[in-house]
Amino acid sequence: MGTAPHRSADSTLGKVRAAPLPETPELLMRPVRSAARLTVAAALALGLTACTINVGGDTPETPTPDETSAEETAPVEDAEEVDDAAAEETGASGELPDWANPVTNPGEQISTFNVGDVRIDVYQVGVTQATKDGLFVDPENNQPIIAEGDDIVFVNYVITNEGAPIDLGSSLVSIDERYDDWPYMQGMDTIVDDALYEAQGVHDDGMAPGAYREPTVYTFGTGQSYSYATNFRYQSASPITFDGTIVPVDAEGELLHDERMEGEGTGTIS
């Protein structure tokens, strides 16, 4: 097992080395990190107000032939109103949650696994070049784990609830990916750049802009799906493991740790 990357200092202040840990190497973050992924959490909380549709009306006690004829066409209009009202009441059972970005699924599937009744399909999307240095440095040579211009690979997760509706917190379904030979205790380095995600046709977050709410309860309905992607250093023909975690929440958004679920999948980055 290798030694631990540590924080890289600003170039005007010089480089700072941290002594490597002998048995449990750790990655330490660079001091300046993009806040791009925090924009959702910083958004104003929006309340969701459902509309109510009144269905039906008074029926004459003794309809005339003309009135009876008119009523024969009324159920079509009333049925449409009932369908609209039912759709609003069962909004958690559509294909896309009301809090999610549209699902994208480019690339080649390399793994599938379950966390409880939630299925996670993993796709290798594409390889591109880092537009800047990553967040971690290697203390042995003081170089970034991912340097500007290095190859990085994108993977996309398509997450589908095949069971009963479940209330998720703001972390939604959490997934950690690591090459089997990754030498450090922390997760793998990544490049935060919205333009790179857009070029690959994927989202860097499953939650849509403006979807943050209080309490932080995001219902994941039966049959619904959402997706998000990440990137990391490209290692061709490398086995990789994906660890998924779900911690449901109660009606107040409090985590229900006793109901925590975990699952694992494996694949190979080609």
C-alpha cells in the first residue's frame, strides 16, 4: 500500500509535505476546491403546492330528454379531470421523480447491482482529458494524482427503484467507486468541471437545480429512475468495485440509520 497524498499548497507559498502514514495512507484535499457541487444545497428552499381539481357537479333529479343527452357526453370531460387529479395524487409513481434531472444513459454497461430493492446500472461513458489539476497530491513526488491533461474516464449511474416508495435524504443513493488497486483510504480523485459533464451528455448531480426543500425528504417512487455521473483517473483494463449506500429518512428528514442498506457491484474499466 502506498503512502498518502496530502494537501498541495498555493504555488506562491511553496509546497508543503506531510509525513506519510505507515499503514493507513490517506488522501488530503488541496486547499482550493470548487463549490460547483454545492450550488444545490445553497439554493432557496422551494415549497411544492399541489393543485386540487373539483370533479363532478349537481345532477338534475328529473332530467328531460335533452338534459339526458347532454349528460351522456359529460363523463368524458369528468374522466379527464379524475385522471388529472389521480396523477397529482400519485406523483411519486411516474418514471422520473419531481426532484430529479432527466435520466441519461450513454455508454456501455459495465456493472449492475442492488441496494435493497434499488437497482444501480453502471455505464462507462467516455475518456477525455482533465482541464485542471485534481484535488489530491502524492507526497512521494508532490505531483497531483490527476494533472491537467491527464486522461480521465466518466461513468454514469442509472438508479431505479424496483420496490416500494422510499424517502431519501439530500444524499439520495450514495455510490463510492474505487479501482481494486487504489492504494489510499479515501475515495478516488475527480475533476469538477461542468463543461466536461455537458460534453459527455451526463449530469454531475441527480437532483435538479432548485429542487432542494425543507424538510429534506425526496420520495423515490416505485418504478422511478434518476441518473448522475462522476469521473476519475483513467486506468485501462482495471477491475473496479462500486459500493452503494441508502439511508432512508423520516417525515422530518432525519436519517434512519437502523434502516441503512448497502450493496456492491464489480466491473472493469475498459
